[in-house]
Amino acid sequence: MYDVTAFTSTYIVLTALAGVLNVFVALYALMSRALFSGKLVFILMALANSFYTFGAALEKTSETLDGMMLWTTVQYAGMPFSAVLTLLLALHFLGKADLIPAWGRWLLFVIPSITFLLVLTNSHHHLFYQDIYFHRGPSTPTMDFTMGEWYVVHGCYTFGTLFAALCLMFQALLRPGNKAYRRQLIALFAGILLPITASLLYLLGFSPNGVDPVPVVLCFTSLLFVYAFLSTDKMALLPVARENVMESMGEGVLVLDASWRLLDSNRSARVLLPALARSALGQSLGSLELPDGAAAAFRSAWEQPGKPYSFASPPLPGEEPRWCEVYAAPISRGGGQAGGCLLVLSDITERRSLQEELKRLASRDPLTGILNRGAFMREAEEALGRCFGDGLPVSMILFDIDHFKGINDTLGHEAGDSALLHAVSVCSSLLGPDVLFARYGGEEFVLLLPGIDSFTAEKLAESIRMALESTPALDPDGRPLGIRASFGVAGFGRAALPVQDGYRALFRSADQALYAAKEQGRNRVISAPSS
């Protein structure tokens, strides 16, 4: 024979145990030093469950209808709010709390608050319970009721919020990036599914003796939640939010194991390197179609953690190639086990462009845009070395604008600047791509011509002189400026190119030839004796 009294006693013990467990969990979280995301929500949810379970247990101990209604009201001080808090906790656990703004979170509690007030004042309006029936059975008294309009609203809302939390957990379970926390997600999923299932069984009339099984189920739900939270680094709910943090990072992140297999990557990494698509997870990085230089940069970064290496990623349609920098951070597993590493990718295209621009500005004359003296000397030394190694001739042309000081003194510095810019424009139009052209100082310019002998250089100098003379410059007021220049040319043939001090010797010869051109009346080209 079925013992109703024993069943009721067991029910009271289990629901009371669930209440005690929820109070303990709330106190543990309150005293914990861990500042985990959603800590307050977790504490409030545990307290709401405590009201619900303790109220359900004490309702079964009551001998009168007034006593039962009192403890039913206590249940509704927690149960309607518990569903909303469960949804908010799921959002915190998954790092998606910001999906609902602050005002939206407050709105979620409007219907639970109305439910509690209607239960508290039901005798005046009967919107929650239309009728309440009290039965004094042979062993324990029971209470039955007829649903009111708001009871349906409350049930749908509670089910909807719990179902939304369940869907969020199910979606997280399907994501490959959450494999490391699958057990915790399963525990949370089950912890939300249990009260939903129990509530449906109760509403459909399948619960034993017509009692509400949800308070009993909350005992197991609490255990599942405690497991999920304690197993994620002492209730630190942040690990499961890793995916959301990684996906929102501007830098690309790759997780590799000790065998060079790709375990994870974030959106930024996949944008920079499309070969790192989700389908590539588990594959060896060496087997992926990475850009030239990327695999070598990854390997170098792996072998020398903390040291950055750069490579170019394939350009997007209509764009220039993107430059990436990668460095590695080892992952230690402890116990002497081989760990993997994190590879962090940064898009350094803008930084690299800025560095190139700064480098260009540092090597250019600010007025004319051609090489300045320091950059010319460095590049000329390198060009001379190549000519010597290849057995090629090389020549140099020095020239300056005649009577330039008079232009400045009589017409002003702006007219002098116009004369300099005009000289550079005319000269540049006659030069080949391999010629080094620089402003050496003031109105003096220098050209280095790799692979060109002094005879050809002299003809080029004469062409420049004639072009300057026949093409007047214009001052800022539009008045023509007659520009003339004196040229000195020097060169080394294939056999005469000196190994040591080549630049100084060549410049000295060209400078002496320029001095001779000025001594002989200016506006002319003089070549140094051939070497």
C-alpha cells in the first residue's frame, strides 16, 4: 500500500535540503574573494531558490488553509524571480551580459514582481487563483486551486525565460571553441532543463500525488550549478567567456598544441589569414595554405618566444597587402609535459607605412623632395661597391645654380625656392631610374650615375645645362627667372675604380671640375681628367 505520509515526509526533507543547499551556496559566493562576472546575480538566484524551496517544505507542514497560503506567498517571493535570474546568470556565464541593457534587465523583473503582488493580494481579486480548495485527508491536508488569468501569464513568462537560457546554453555547446568547458555547459544545460521538465509534468498532472516537483528538482539543479561554477577555477565564471573575449580582440590569436596543430583561432586571425577557417581546426599548421613567409615567421616565433617576426598577408580585393607581426607565448602544462603556445598576430600595416614614411622623410630634402646629403652618401657608397664588384664604370656630376645669392637678395627667398624647385624638375626629367640625385647643400646638387662613363655623363650634364638655360623659372609673382648652372663631371672606368675611398676620390675630382667651371666664367660643363 502506498504510504502518503512517508511520501510527504520525504518531499519535505528534500525540499528543505534544497533550501539549505541554496543558502549555503549563496553564503559561499558572498564570502568568496573571487570577483567573477555575475556574482551578485548568482547570489540572488540562490536566495530566490531558497525562498521557493523553504516555502514549499513549510507549506506541506501546515494544517490550515491560511498557513498554506502564507507559505505559498513565501514561495512566490522567490520562484518567479529565480527564472529571470537564471537567464541573466546564463548570459554572464557566456560573457553576453551586455546583450541586454541595464534598463532591459530591470524590465525583466516587472512580471515576476506583479506575480508576487497578485499572490499576496489574491483574496481581493482572484486573478492568480480563481478558487482555492482545502482538503483534509486521512494523513495530511492538501490545497488545490483553479488557475486565474495571471497564473497563465506567469507560467508562460517563467517557461519563456528558462527556455531562453536553455537555448543559450545549447548554442554554446555547439560551438567548437567551447570544447574545454563542455562538461560545465552540460551541467548548466541540465540544471536549467530539469525544472522546466518538472514544471511541465506538474502542469500536465503527471507529478506524484499532485505535488509540485520543482522544489525537489532544485536540489539537483543547485548541485549541478555548484559543480559548473566550482570547476571553472573556483567559481570564476570568466573561462567560458573566453570565446567572446577572443572574438572581440583586434589582434589575431592562434592556439597550437605541441605537435603544431591548430586548436583554436579568433575572428581577427581568420580575417588576416583566411586559411585559418573553422574547418582548419585540428590540422597541422604546416599543411595549411598560408602566405609566403607566414609559416616561417610562425616557426621562428615558436622557437624564440617573445621576439616579433613579420610577414605579408594576401591583400583583400582592391587593397594593398597587409603586413602582420607575430610573436609566441608558450603554454606550460606543468609536470614536464610538452605544452603548446599562443601565437598573437598584429596588423602592422599602418605602423609599417608610418615607419616607411618617417624613413623617407629622414632621407629626403624637405624643400625639393630629392635625397638629402646624408642619404646620398650612404646610397652612393653602396652603389660604388656594386659597380666595383660588377666591374662597371661610374660617374658623378656636381652642379650649382650660378649667382643664386643674388636671386635671394634681390627677389627674396621664395624666388630662390622657386629656382631650386625648377632646377630639380628640369634635371629629374632627364635622368634614368638608377641615377642618385641629391641636394648636397644650399644651391649645390650632386648626381651619381652607376654604369655610366664620364664621357656619357658629360653629355648628360650639358643637356641639363642647356635645358636650364632655355627653360626659365617663374618667381612667386609670375616673373621669369633666368637660371644658369655650372657643372663638374668626374668618372672612374672599369679598371680604374678604387676599392678604398672611392666615394671621396670621385667627389673630390667632380668638385675640382666644378670649381674650374666657375673660374672659367660659369654656365658651362667641365670634366675632370679620365681615370
